[in-house]
Amino acid sequence: MAEKEVRLRRLKTASDIARFMADYYYELDEATKSRKRKIAWCTSVGPAEILKSMGFLTYFPETHSALIGTRKLAADFIPSANAIGYSPEVCSYLTSDIGAYVLGETPLAKAFPGIERIPGADVFVYNTNQCRDVQDWFSWYSEKFGAPLLGVETHRNVGKVTPAHVASIASQLENMIEPLERIAGQKFDIDELRNVVELSRQCSVLWEKCLATAAAVPAPLTFFDATTLMGPAVVGRGQQEVLGLYERLLEELSERIERGEGATGERERFRIYWEGMPVWGRLSMHAKLFSGLGAVVIASTYCSSWIFNALDPAAPFESMAKAYLELFIVRSEEYKERYIREKLAFFKCDGIVYHDAKTCPNNSNCRYGMVQRIESKTSIPALVINGDLNDMRLISDEQTRTNVEAFVEQLEEQ
């Protein structure tokens, strides 16, 4: 089956989101140079709401790593992290980011003229709800920058989120306040935290509505679109201006639905769900590969990671704890299977693709029989793609193409 040339349709709001991300990095760069604002490094599902309520600018190094991936630079940087003791088997977000720092390089310099280095840091704050790698990652930088390290140690394999779970995380969040006050040089204000939590909640609601538009036939949005459009939901939650961005995006997606306009301009023959991390260095290639075969990847688990339905300004610490505990990656196998089955039904999917990311076992849900169990319960065909989030040395484009073409032929036969 030959791959055809595909022209992807770009959403107008994507330009607004790109400008927001540029402003985000320029603000961090200015604060690094002037030292007029305190900067906190935060993991992407860390307690950003607390940090923002206390006046910190927040930097999320995962976004830097994703940029390294999309610019196909990871293979240049990873060996430098390996040379100082990080195994090639650990997260390529971590190794590519630390390797870039060791070499004194950053893709921010080319993406945003005038920026020469990554942001400085006054404190490092992590949450292990994603993986233990973030703790090692932030610990390394904490030593290099000579800045304090604070962390949340989360629960794993969570089935039902219980009051005991919530209380244990909420207490860790509250215990951060005193050291953060010393670093910020200001007192904590519970009303300001409530305000930020409410803005995060509204951002979450809008982002969820945007992703849900892909349930329409044809879908106005693809997974590959969402991986770039989600930027403000990651770095800008808790900020008023993000709400306007996602209101405009939702309006544009709704207009596509009214016109019966699909995301790619190609006929939508098959609807595909993506489970696992993106292959950052192959976003465009994969989007064109699937769409050229009439198989549109319309939804994913990954892009829903910044939907925090539990957030409640009336109980900020408890609701943040609950929201972070409801994250897909920390849940039990039974919960994950049920969640994916529900998404397959909601988005009316014909097939599911699992990305087995070599250096990201926490986000690879195809290693312990889940693929077979879900397929037996739903009769929805599945394909496993071997690769990685950042290290493109671990992916074979020819093998991926051959496997995807065979998968689409399987869908046609059914």
C-alpha cells in the first residue's frame, strides 16, 4: 500500500498558541537575566498552582525536552548524559535535556531569537506521579544550580482514589508552603491560591471540550494537532489569558464540525486512538502516514493528562491532591483498561495504536497483556509501534510504515 502525499490543515488558533509559547519563554528569559522575578522549575503535573499563587514564574523542563525531540536533536545530546552516568535505558527526556545542558546548548536559541540558555532557578519542585525519573532529573539540576529541591512522593497503582490517598498528598503540598515562603520572600495567600486553582479548573474544562470535539465525524482535530495545541494547558494553567486561547480554539473546532470539515482534508475511513507518548521527532511524518491511508488518529490518553476535573477552589489543597492522583499514569491496570475502553467507545474508534516507548515504561501500556485484554473485550484491532519519545535511534521508519500499512489493510478486511 503506497503512502500518498498529504497536506495537513492548520488551525488558525495554532498561531495564537505559538505566540503564547514564545511569550512564555521570553518572560522566563527576561527574569533569568534581570532576576526581578523568582523562577520555579516544576514537573508538568506538579503543584504549579501553589507556585503561581506565590508569584513564581514556572518553567516545565518537559516542554524543553519535547522541543529537543521535535527538532531531532536528542541523539546529539544523549551521549553526554550517558557519559556522566545516566543509562541509555532511562527517560530520553531526562538524558537529552541534561545532555544539552552539559554541552551548553538549547533548541530555544534557534526557536526564539535572543534566548541563549534555559531559564535559571530559585527552587525545584517535582511530583513523582509521572515517574521517579523526574526526581533524579530535578535533583541533578538542584545541585548544579545550588537551589532548593522540594518534592511530592505520590502513590502508584491506584485503583479507587480514597480519602487516605488524598490526605497524604494534600499534607505534602501544605508542607511546601513554609519553605516556599522563605524562597519567594512573601507570605502565602490562600485566596490567591483559590483564584489560581479556579483558573486552572476553567482551563481544564475548556481543554477537555476541545479534545472532545474529535468525537464528531469527521473529527476536526487529530492527536498530532493536540500535542502542540496543549502547550498552554501545560505551562499556562492558572493564568487568565489561556482561557481566551482555548475559547477561540473551541469555537474554531466547532465551526469545522458545523461545516463537516475533517482535520486533514483526507477522507476519514478509519478512526484511530493513540495510547502512549508521542514520537516527537516524527509528529508530521506520522500524521501524514496515517492520514494518507485514510486512518485519522483522532484522540489519545496522553493529551488528556492535563484535564483536572477534581480541582475545586473551595478546597485547594485537597482538590489538587485528588486531581494529581487521578492522573492516568499512576492508576491501576484495571482502571487503565476501563478508561481506554470508554475512550474507544466515546470517540467511535476502529483501531488503537500503542506506542511502546523504549525509555518510557511508565507511559507504555502494552507490555503486560493489556493489548490482548482490551482487544478481546472490544474486538477493536490493535497495533504496537516500537520507538521512543525522543531518541530517534530507537525507531525504524520503514518498519513503522510497513506495520501501519498492514494494520490499515487489516481494518479494511474487517
